[in-house]
Amino acid sequence: MVKLLVIGLKDLKVAFRDRVGWIMLVGPFALTLAMGFVTGAFSVSTGEPAIEATKVVVVNEDEGELGEAMVTWLRDESLHAVLNITVESSAARARDHVDEGDFVAALILPFDFSEAILGAEGLEQESPIEMYVYPGQPIRVSIVRSMIERFVARVDAGVVSSKVAVSGLIGAGLIQPQEANKVGREIGEAQVTMESGAAAGITVQSQRVEEEEVDIQPLALLAPSMAMLFLMYTVSGIGGRSILAEREDGTLPRMLSTPTDGAWILGGKVIGVVLVGVAQLAIVIGATSLLFKLEWGDTIGVVVLIVAAVFGAAGWGILLAAFARTTEQVSTMGSALMLFFGLLGGSFFGGGSFGGVLGTIGKITPNAWAQEGFAILAGAGTLADLQGTILGLVVMGSLLFSVAVLVFRRRGLMRC
Amino acid sequence: MKKIYNIAWKDIKNRFSNPTELMFFLVLPIIFTYLLSGTIGSSGETYQLLVVDQDQTSLSGQLVEGLDAAGSLQVELISNDDVEAATEEDNTAAILTIPAGFQECLYRGDSIDLALEETGDEGAYDAAEQQVFTAVEQMGQVILAANVSMVEYEKRGEFADDTARNMYYEESYIRAEAAFIDLPQRVEMRTPDEGVIYERENASNVQASAGQLITWVFIPLLATAVVLADERTTGTLRRLFTTPTNKATFLLGTILGQLLAAWVQMALLVIFGIHVLGIDWGNSIPGLVVLLLAFSLAATALGTLLGTLARSTEQAGGLAPITGMVMALVGGCWYPGELFSDTVKTVNQFLPTTWALQGLNDLGLRRLGLVEILPEAGILMIFAAVFFALAIWRFRYE
């Protein structure tokens, strides 16, 4: 047992003395900071809006009242956080502003916009609002479009209501055809001011699974993702490599010449990989707690999850070392595995993951399991809530270690 | 010239002597681009929205039809008795119950609640909720119109009996439904290029592909640092300079080796984007070539500079990917740059990744040509000049 620990502790010392060792500490910090910076996670912590309002320039050429109503609605205080509206008189100038990238979209309301919707021809007449967009901003464009469609849908609902009511009343002989326009306008106006007394009718009552509302810091999801990304680099690129390096440098045959069984040496190396991984995660977690005031959650849960996550990840590192032939190979494959697992396990999306089949495949990565665990803890979960996560990681690590041992034996890597 | 070519060829052979290099050169870039470009969409989703129709009337039937058309989740009708078993199914996103008396309530002009119950996966429930909201909103507009029609009738007259009332409601409902279907287009999307219809999906795909292309070409080019540091620390650089070879020849050869590999990689990724993902990189091939050349020069220059700053091969090996990842991320290659704050947008003006991405977006999304992307290409060339100048100033033989 002492031999196991001695080998493991030696590897821990070597890893942190290694010039490459700093990457596993600087890497997660640098990327967490960059992600917090670009995703607005720091702004959320300070209460500022993470995303600035979308700049839209509006040209109202409409000769009726609907255009004015739309501009007033778009400039309403309730939409200030979403839309930043500027009114312009020239459509050509508005398009130029968009071309120059000053605005995401130009809304040009045609001269007959009101007439097209409210006039006698009504619903059949086409005179659409021109939405001239800067195509490099698809998300903001879709936000603006949905806002415009919301307004138009409301107007259309009022117009359809009045037309249906009027045609019914004429059919029933309750009004004369010549009264249609007057009555239609009255009904339409009542719709806008909600004085008609006709309710929309259907309400959906969402019955979500009861969960305690917890305010989770965005960084509490980003930091574990980056920590897991670089943990994979550490256990495969550095940990796995150390096993082959012992053989290439000739220190393995020297160890095997002592009264130490090959299995014990491999066990010691595994402990070394786990210790390096645990130290890395502990430092990252400790430092982010101090620097960013990040709350990782229940301490015991965090400690157990760290060990389980490292165990699961180390399994992949050892397996890689079992199959690789040179230290260069294990380094390159380790980096590839880190990136691939980062993608599949959702580390690049702050812990989110693909849905469906890809989401299921992502479960082969320790990243997915561990990030899920850290999210549970950040959401005020405890060790008891982590049973499935811990079990998943432990089973993963055990299976991978077993396969690795078989491969090591078959290849005779632990013999003189 | 021959010496430059020999140095370049030696570096290329060295780099690809390890077959795993192909992972970074092509395999991972293709996987990342494919998965992140949105091409796979929601093909993996197999969730169901189960509906218990306790009302069994024409209006409840119309709501079920509307649900089917309102989203991607498969809608299936089940009976009250099957609810418990259905809740246990893994692919059940939610269960919607349409209560008895649904139609009657609406005919009277009263409000009614539908219960939507979450059964498992939160993401699937969100999709189900969205689908139900869309269908209910559409039906709600029709119901509102029918209700208005009823109210207006009753202001002016009385129905003979309930049958006449219900019949009038149904007629109003049908007329309203038809009117909503026949509504003309109210919003017309236009882009600077008149020939292109704006599609959000295409725009997102171009952005994601451009971001991945930049990331996966940028990081290996920064690894020029590793080549330089390795030559210096292993002493091969000193040995090389005992021959009649000067500093410029060595640097040009090393840079050319990296650039040639990057050009092949970029060409393959662009071709993959066009033929497999259906990405439209725009109308200007000269523009694309000039922009990518300028970007590759800027990236290689930065890699060269990093190579002169790193003290060891290991240090260079660590510095290159981290610098590359952070610059790609802040430059908008991983997340939509359009959502970045003004502060981030100011900071990222100092990164070559930002300008390369903007240039690719201008070509692929705004359909601009060579002349219009010259400012971006020019800025990338300025980056290249500054980085190369600093690298030559910092260059040491040992």
C-alpha cells in the first residue's frame, strides 16, 4: 500500500513541477474568464442586463393611424430592454444605416399599411411591412421579427373579429349592408381597447415537476465545464503519458527489477493520475470560490463529486495509455479526447448538452455526468441528490480501468 | 528559394509523420463543424405529447389537430386509463388534458383551463409547452373572433334557443378560422442582396461553420510557436545556421510550411461546408481567397511571435491552444458575437479572429465582394505585419 502511495505522490510532484503543468491550472481560468466575459455572466452577477437592446430604425410612411400605433408600441417603456428604436424619415437612409451595421433592422411601414388592414378590401390586400435586415445577426433579427408579428397578429385578430361579426350580423338581418363599415370600425376599436366583453377563452395551466427555485450563478455552470475540459487534458495528456514515459525513459524496467509487482506499479500510476486530477479540480474550485465568490454548493457533495469525476476521467486516461504506443501518441490523442468529450459532454456550452441520441451518447463522457452533478450542487442539492451521478462516474471508471488492465497485460507492458 | 521549400517540406513531413495529426487537421474540425452548424437539427428527438381528450367534441378535436401542426413533438391521443402507464414512458414529454365541457364553456364565452403536466425531461417539456402555447394561441384568436361575433349578435337580438346559438357560434368559428388562414403576408424580409431570401437557419449555419473554420485553422497556425521553440531548444536551429542559411530563409521556410498546410485545410473545410452542409460562402471566390490568405498570415505571424516568447517547446505547446481558444471565443467563433456586450465588442476589435469572422460573414451572409471585404483583409494584414515585426525583433538563435 505504501508503495502505491509513494508512486502516486511521486507522479503528483512531477506533474506540478512539469512546465506543462501550468496549463491545467491556467487553462480553466482563462477560458472561464473569457466565457464569463462573452456570455455576460459577470454582468448577471452585478445585476446589469447581459444583452443590450437590439437597435432598430423605423420609417413610418403610413398615412393611417395603425403605423403611428405601431411606432408608439415599439417605443413603449416595457420594450426598452429589448428594442432600441430610432425613427427616421427616409427609407433609403434607414437601409443605409443597416448596410453600415449601425442598426440590426430597418422597419419600413408602407403608405397604405393601415388601409391594407383596416380598409374595405381589408384582409385580402397585401402591403407588407418591409423588414430590411443585417443578416449577420440572425438571433436579433428573429427577436425583432417576432415582436413585429406579435403586433400584427393582435391587429389581425381585431380585424378578423369585426369582419366575422359584421358578416354574421348582416346574414342574420340585424344590420344593413350599408352599416357594415361603421359597425365594423366600432367593433374593431372595441377590440383594441378590450371593451367588447369577449374573452380569448383558453388558458394553459403548466404543472411542472416541483423544484425549489434556486438562483444559480451562471459562472457556477461555466467554471465546472472548463474544469472538466482541462481535467480530461490532464488525466489523458499528462497522466496517461506518464505511464508510457516511465517505459520510454527506462525507469519502468528499473522499478520492475525491485521486488514490486507490475500490478502494484500500475496501481500506483493510477493513484498518481487520480491525485493529479483531484489536485487540479480542488485548486480550480478553491481559487474560483475565492476570486469570483463562486458558490459550488454542499462541501461534502463537492468533495465526493470531485473524486468520482476524476476517477471516471482517469479511466479514459489510463485506457488511452494502454492502447497508445508512444508518449507523443498519448499526448495527441489526449488533446483530441479532451476536445471531443468537451463537445459531446457539453463543456463548450457551459454544461448544456445536445438533445436526443447525441445527448445519450454524451453520457460516455465524464464531462456530462460531472457537470450535471455540479449543476445539482449549485442548485442547492446535496450528496444525497448525487447518487445517480456518482454511480455513473464510478461505473465508468471501473469499467475503463478493467479494460485497461487487460490491455496492459496482453501487451506485456508491466513486465521487464 | 530551394532552401525555403526544403525547410517548409521538412516541417510538413514532421507534422504529418504522426497520423494522429489528421485528427486535428480534418477529423475534429469536421465533427465540430457538423455538430455545431445545426445541420443535424432535432433528428434525435423522439418525444411525444400525449393528449387526453375528455371532451370529445368538434372543438377539442380541432385543438388536437392544431397541436399536431404547431410543433415537432408527435401528438398522440390516449384515454384516462392509460395516463399512469404513459407517465412512466421515457419518451413522454408532457400530458395535456382537455377537460369535459371544453366546447360548452367556449360556446358560452366562458374561460377554460387546460392542464399540461410535466412527466420527465425538462427540455422536452419546454418544447411541449411551446407547442401547446402556439396551438392554443392560434385557436384562441379564432375563439375570440367567434366570441366577439356572439357578443355583437346578443347586443342586437336574441337566439331562439341553445341550438340556434350553438349553430351561430360554429358558423362564426368556421368563418374566423378561414379568415385567419387566408391572411396575406404582413412582414417581408429583405437583405442587401435582392436575390437572397433571408433564412435564419442558413445565417446560423454560415456563422457556425465560419467560426469553426477559423478556430481549427487558427490554433494549428499558432502552433508555429512549437516548431520554432523546438528548433531552438533542441539546437537544430544553431546547426542550421552553421550552413549558409540566413535568418530570413529559415523563417520564410518555417512560415511557408505552416501556411501550405493551413491553405489545404481551409480549402478542405470550405469544400466540406459547401458539399456536405450546404453552406453558401457567397458570390466572391476572390474575396474568400484574399480574406483567408490574410487571416492565415495574421495567425502564422502571431504563432511566430509566440514562438519567440516561449522559453521551451512545452511552454509553446501550452500557450498556443489556450491563446487560440480564448481568441476564438472572444472573437465570436463559438458563441454568437451579436449577443456580446459593447465592452466585449470593443475588446475583440483587437483580435484577428474577430476580423476574419466578420469578413466571412460579409461574404457568406451579406453577399459582399472582394472590394467590400478589403477593409477586413487589410486589418488582418496589419496584424500580420505587426506580429511579424515583433517576432523578428524578438528572434533569438538559442
